Amino acid sequence: MSIVFISGSPSARSRSALLLSSVRERIAAQGELTRWIALRDLPADALLGARVDDIDIAAAVTEVESARAVVLSSPIYKAAYSGLLKAFLDLLPQKALEGKLVLPVSSAGSPLHVLALDFTIRPVLAALGAREVISPVSALDSQIVQDAATGALALDPIIAHRVDDAIGLLLERLRSQHHDSLRARQSAPISFSAVQVSV
């Protein structure tokens, strides 16, 4: 199973998507399998119409349901996450995030909005069954800089430190969860069925 990354920005040049990409690169460097879902690339009519039978929508939902963890991003608009992300979360099955770890990240133009995810998205993720929501990483747009010539991304040192802490916690929780699952399997009682032998 993989870790799924969901970009909830409607913009092709999004600071939140750049931040999400940075998180993905750092996690992939730890040997984890990752998948990327850009909601802006899904068919708009199917997404807004909650047509879960659409092939692209169904594939995205399946990716989320089969993931070990989900990392999602959104720009903050009017103190809330994007309508695009809201539309996608609304069409997920009720327990799509059951047992999963979720890490939200966001970008905002104002310091007044850096705590928006804490208040707006946590209840939604809990309603979808998330096992744990890692404390969101929120950055100002000015703290996410991409070099126009090389495309290289530079994060403000404070944000880079928060990203590293969040990734460390996410991977620690995932590995602990994996070990707990292995121990549970190993300690499960073995059931022997009675076998009747005819002579």
C-alpha cells in the first residue's frame, strides 16, 4: 500500500501544491511508495456532480481507500480550504479514511489564516474515520519560493523544520502501526479443525 498525496488547489501554479510536492519528495526518499492525485485534473462535472461511477473519480477514490496514509493540501480561501477539496471529500464513502493517518498541509496569503485547517478540516477527516490527524503544516505563500529559472523549491527554514517534524511523526506512526499489526498476527491463536480419518 502507498501513501496518497491529494492536491486540492484549482491552480496549476499553486504554493500549496509545491509544499505538498516537497513533502512527497522527502517521504519518497525514505523508501515509501507514493501516489499523487491532482483534483484539478479530475473531470469537473463528475466531481461537482458526485458521480462516483466516473472512471477517473472511481480510480481516485480507490487510491484513497487502499492507502496506508493520506497527505492532502489546499490553499486557504476566506479562512477555509478549497471548494475543490471539499467536493472530493464529500463524495468519499463514509469510512474512506478508517484506520488511516492523515497529514494536512496548506498555504495562505495572510498570517490570520495559518490555523484555518485546524478548525475547518479536522472535523471532516474525523467524520471520514481517520485514525489520527497529524498537526497540520501551514505556511505563508512568502515562505514557499520556487526559482523561476531552475524550478528548485526553497522553503523557509521554519517551515522546512515543521515539515520534517510532521513527516517524522507520520512515518513513526505508520511503522508502529505496521509492527502492531505483525505482532497481532503472530500472537493470534492457531485453530485446528478436527479431521476424521476413515480406516
